[in-house]
Amino acid sequence: MQGEKIPYKMLSLDPFSQWLGIEILECEIGNCKVGMTVRKEMLNSMGKAHGGIAYSLADTAFGFTANTNGRFAVSIETSINHIEALEEGDYIVAEASLESLKNKLAFYIVEVKKGDVLVALFKGVAYRTPKEWED
């Protein structure tokens, strides 16, 4: 399967990302951009988006991007810095970029933005299994 098609297949099999309302905006090998709108049921007790929302969007972008090289890749370590709070109705975009690709490991940076404002910075390490994606 061609790498840029893999995230679309992954999204079709991912009920959680579908529930979040994630859409793929751009995708190529080593880079994927996804977006979503913060909904009321995603807010915490302070009326702001739960930190897991930005994390989940970033994690999805990371996972999609990690698999564009054609092999099943799974997360083995991630971290996030939350920079700005998000509110109901905010449209956020996460763009994942490959930083380093090794035989078994790959390293990614994901920027989460609301417009031009950086709201979170996510880093991820993926383990690349030997299994190939098939059509």
C-alpha cells in the first residue's frame, strides 16, 4: 500500500479518532496534518478542553505519520507540553513530522496549533514492526 494512503485506512478503522471528529487535511510520507473542533463534551471542570484532547489529536497525527513508511509502527514513548488552553469551538490542527528514521525506531515532532498559535508540542518515538501494510 502506498504510504500516503495508509492514514486514511487507519482512520476508517479507528472509532476513537472518528468520535473526536478528526479529519485528515494533508498526508505524505513522513508528514501528516489532521484537524478537529473542540466540542462541549471535551471540556473539563474549568470549562477548558481536557488536556487529553490536544494529546489525542497529536497522538493520532503521530500514529498516522509513523505508519506512512509502509510498516506497522506503534508508539513506545510520547510526551506533550501544553502551552495554551483550548475552548469549545476551537479548531485545532496537529502536524506531525518525521525527525529521524532508523530500522526499528522513528522519532517525530508534532505541533498542535489554533490558527497560527502553537498550543501544544508533542514528541513521539515509534517502534517499526516488520509487518507491512497491505491494500
